[in-house]
Amino acid sequence: MKIYLIYGGKSAEHDISILTAHSIIKAIYFNYYEVVPVYITKAGAWIQGQSLSEPVAFSENLYLEPGSEKRFADSQDGKSYGELISPADIQSEDAVIFPVLHGPNGEDGTVQGLFEVLNMPYVGCGVLASASGMDKIVSKHLFQQAGLPQVPYVAVTRNDWKNDREKIFIQCEGSLIYPMYVKPANMGSSVGISKATNLEELTAAIETAFRYDRRVVVEQGIEAREIEIAVLGNDDVHTSVPGEIVKTKDFYDYEEKYGNEEVLLQIPAELPEEITAKLQNYATIAFRALDGSGLSRCDFFVTKNNEIYINEVNTLPGFTSRSMYPLLWEETGLKYSDLVEELIQLALKRHEEKVSYQFVE
């Protein structure tokens, strides 16, 4: 069976996707699968590389350039080449798509819609869950309907910001207290997120967030631990032990996640059993509220008084060697290679079920 590994992409998380793809290639069971790497450049071109029967040595080898023949570099600083293709060219029998595209055009439902049109099984959440999970404002509405506790927030559109900033300031300072955190509505890996402790910083933070999206969310800052739960399954949902991000800054920003070797992940997090059980239950509720499938990572705030607030659901969490999601499952008892295999099987099961519905008259 072929595994089409789709990675790269046009988002700000392009390089993170490369690291995730390399981790998966190193973990996949090559005795069962042939891996077909498909690299999406930052400009949006699709380049299909040489089929793999074993891992490539370096993540840098996964950056592909158009060439007359498909081949991977044999050194870390060498160039790898592939064939320019149309996205529809990946359509094939006896194949599963494994997308590891983070951020916009990757985990927001757009590329998932393509996979649906191609009628191919693919790993991860579908169009609805991906789009809803990616959009922080929409997901907050869904979590509210599901009865999940959240911190207070204000949603801001670029048009409102352009036409009446004073109204936005009144809304934020009238319902929230400093510090506030400003985030693009559709972005991951802490890209575009800023902390504001006064009006001047709030203005700059909103401007920064609008560089990445036309809608942003301003959230109430609280003093809390950041706890994450990994979710795995389709209709039958399983949750991992909790993990905690031990921060060295005020918040776990992009630089900390991928550039600071001193960031610590405490797995499992030290929590009372009843709080762990509540977090796992909330993660299941959130996953189902989005109509999730395959995988997700649910992020929470837990205060000193053990009050719980859901932060967000990441429908395509990173798979780098330092990523929380696979480490949570490893601590729960599912090693990385088996996790990759389970995700492939979940994709096949979900697709088989969908096909059975498509032909009902």
C-alpha cells in the first residue's frame, strides 16, 4: 500500500511540517508501506519525490526542487529533486494520504476537501472538524454550546478594527483585564500571538495578529498551568495521560516551541486523579463537539484552585521528536511507530464507512 505523505505548505509553519514529515518517515513500518513524499512549496507548487522504501537521512533532504529525475540528496546540504504535479495526480487505488500540513491550507479543512473530492482515505480530521478546530472563534462558540468552560474573550474583525478602534478598546477593557493575549483566529504553533499589558501593547498585538488573519481574538490572561491531552480515535475516542508545558517565558511562543532547548514537557503532569479524569472527559467532549476523527490535541488552562478552562483543540498536532502529542501516547503505552500505524488504520476505517454511505439510493 502507498502512503502519500503531504508536507510543507504555504503557511508560516512550513518548516515545522518538514520536521514532522521526517519524524513520520523514520517511524513508519516500511515492510507494509511504500511512502510517496509530496512536498508543497511556500509558493504552493506540488512536487512529488522519489518513492521511499526506507527513511531519508536528514529532514533537509525533504525540501524538493523541480528536476528531470526524482532523487534524494545523499548529504545534509545537498539538493533533492522531484516532479512537478497537479494535486489531483495523487489520486490512486490502494493508497492512504497522510497530511502533515500545519496551519492555513493544511489543517483548516481546505486540503481535506481536496482529499474528499479525490475520494481517498486520509489521516486526521475531516473538513468540518479541521475548519472548526482551526478557527479559534468558531471553536469557542462550539465549546460554549457543549458546556465547556473558557476564559472571557473578544472577537475582532479587520473591518471593525479599521472603522472603529475606540469601540474595540472599550469592548476589550470593559470585559477583560490586563494582561490580555491576542491571537489570529486561524493560525497554530503560537504564530502571531502577543501579550498585552496596556493599551499601547494591545494596539501593537492586534496589528501583529492581523498580519496573519482578517479575524483575531483577544483573550483574558490568567495565571494557570498549560495542560494538554492527546485524543485518538473515530467514534471510539481514547485519551492520553495529561502533559504539562513547563514554561520559561510568560507564554509558550513559537520561538520556545521550536528553538529553545530548555523548554520542558512534564509527562505525565502532576495532577489530582479527579482533575485528570475531568480533563480527559472535557477533551472527549471537545473532540466530539468538532466531529473529530483520527487525532487531536486538546489544550487546557488549570489554575492553582484546579479550575479548568479549555484553550483550543489542535486537529493536526506536530509529530516532531519534541512534540507533545506522540510523547503523551508513548507515556500512555503506545509507541510512536504504533501510533502512526493506528492513525493509518483509523483513516481506512473512516473512509470505508463513508463509501458505504455514498452509494445508498
